[in-house]
Amino acid sequence: MLGRAWKDTRNHLYHYFYKEDLTLEQNIKGRPPGITADHWRWFLDYRNSKETKEKCRKNAENRSKQLYTHTGGSKSLARLREEESEQQGRRVSRGELYLLTHKRTNGSYIHDAARAIGERIEAIEQRDESFRPLSQNDSLAQALGKEHPGRVHGMGLGPTSSQVFGMNSHQPSNGFEREETQRVLLELQAELAAEKLKRKAVEDEVAAGKVRMQAMESALICLLQG
């Protein structure tokens, strides 16, 4: 968080105080209050170097290629699935959840890749509703292909493929009961994993306290040295 703040501050200072139509010496005279001429000269030389400009160009290009993963915001997939199920009065499928989290409010998909997958899901579920309940061959599995060993599509943080599908043979024969049992177990696992991550973040925050205080005391130096 501190590193991101410094990055944002550096960008703000550069774009606010640096004027491309002025000479280097004129820009140095118009430097931010509290920053020495030598430090500002070093900073401008760094920001205007070919290496830095190329790095900024590549970063901007990479950001433009990134695809939004879903429209669910900060809510977990498990939470979104639960809310949607309550609204519809039934358990929504992984495929339905994918459609929900990859479409904008106007009904359009967030990108072409999401539309291609979404259209496959819709076609599969319209052709045969038996592909809706959670399984290794449900609509989402058919649309996305083989599950990754370390995670399960559409189930949020925590559950792995072996945890979800490895216990199918030991579940009740009724499909709804089986899915409910899996859902409760997986959501508990997801909550536990999220809690561990939160605890780790707090511990890291405390451990970094002294370092952060030192960084605050030397904020100007950190700002200029990047």
C-alpha cells in the first residue's frame, strides 16, 4: 500500500509540475516546494530517460490488454451465488453464475472471450438442463474445459478440484442434497481461507510498522529515488 501511494504521488508531482513546452532549467525553477534543485533535476532526468519512457509505454500497453475477470466487485463468488439463489428460490448453476458475473448491467459481455464462453454455456443449458447441477461435466465445465487441479471454476477462493469432485461417490444419491452438502463444505473452506489471508495481512501490517515509520520520516528521499 505504501509503495502504491509513493508511485501515485510521484506521478502526480511529475504531471502537475513538469511542462513539456519548457526547458529543463525552466522546469527546475518551477519545481515543487520543499524539493531541492538537484533532486528535482535527478527526478526529471529519470522520468524523461528513454528507459523509463519505454517502461511506461510497455506498462500502459499491458494494462490495455488486461481483461476484467468478472463484474462481481469485492463479493466472493460463493456470496454472489448465495444471493442469486435466494432471489431465484433455487440453487443457480456455475454456468448461470458465470453469465451473471461476466455481463454488464446492460446485458452485454465484458469482453469477447467472456461472450464466447457465455454463449456456449447458454446453448448447453438450453439443450439439456441436466448439465446445470454442479458436476465435472456441468455447463461451465463443458464451456471452459478440464478443471485446474488447484481450483474449481465458479466456486471462489479455497476449494480444489479433488475436494469438490473427489467426494461425489460418497454423497447422497439425491442431486440437490449432494450439491447442498458440497456447497456448505466449500463455502466454509472458502471462508476459512479468506480469514487466514486477512490474519496474514494484519500480521504483515504490524511487522512492517517500524519500517513504515522510517519511510515516513524519509518520505522525500523515497519519493525521488523511486
